[in-house]
Amino acid sequence: MSSSSSSASPSAAAESPVILYRERQWVPWHWWLMAAAVVVISTATVSLNRGIMWVIIPAILLSAIAAWVLLAWSNTVVQVEQDTDGTRWLTVKDAQLPHDVVARSTAVPATARRNALGPQLDPAAFLVTHGWVPEHVMLVLDDPEDPTPYWLIGSKNPDKLLTAFVPEQAAAAKA
């Protein structure tokens, strides 16, 4: 029985995609301090001149809500995987993009963020952005079956993301 499970492992490992890049976009650490301050002030306000249960119960409930909100805001994962056939896939939340439909790509610096998300934004674009992630990656698509003109994805390290997802375009951009 152990020989059949060990023989299945190498074939399963050979067929699994290789992760080339992965980043999770956590909220900044000081947001946790602000959430703790809000919990303390709110608990103190609710429990003023009351018994100890008026301190414990609101503190527990408000702490759980604050942690849930901050973790929910931090659930964005940007990942690049390569299949066994060589196709690289960009996965952001539930959306996936193969590398062969990307016509052009560029890193959008923090200084150009306002224009990219404001006056120059196409309403049909696919956006994944957070206020605490200042840089972005723009991937212009050439897919006749998809009406989305481009993806604009927030990234902590856009150069590494582009190098993992579209290395030939990233190398051309640096040259």
C-alpha cells in the first residue's frame, strides 16, 4: 500500500504547477495599532460606570470584528504559476490570466497612480488595487474573446511580478 502511494507522489508532483511569484497584500502594521486604539476607546466608552462584564464582552466582540475586517482587507494574493506545458498564469483573487494574451506590460510607479486610476482609467479594465499598495502593473491584453482592454494590478514589487509573468517583455522594458 505504501508503494502505490509513493509511486503516485512523483507523478502528482511533476504535474503540479510551479509558483514563480507570490505576494499577499497585508494592510500596514500601523492599521492594527489604530484598530486596537479604536477597540480600547469604544470599550471604555461602552463600559463607563458599569460592571466588569461591560468591559470584557465589548472588548472581545470589538477585537474580533477589528481582526476580521483587517484580515478580510488583507486577503488579496497575487500569484504567478507555470504549468508543465510552459504556460504562465497570473492569478489575482478568482481571476486568472495566461501570459500569451498579454500584448504589452509596464510597471506603473506611485507617481503615475493617480492618473492610471483616474482620468486615464478605462471603465472596462480589470482592477485590483488597495490604498496601501502604491505601485501597479498594467497588462494590456490582445484577446479577441475578452472585452477587457487591460489589467491594472497593485503590486509591492512590480518588476519581480513582470519578470515572473512576462519575462521577455520585462527584459525588453529594461533594455
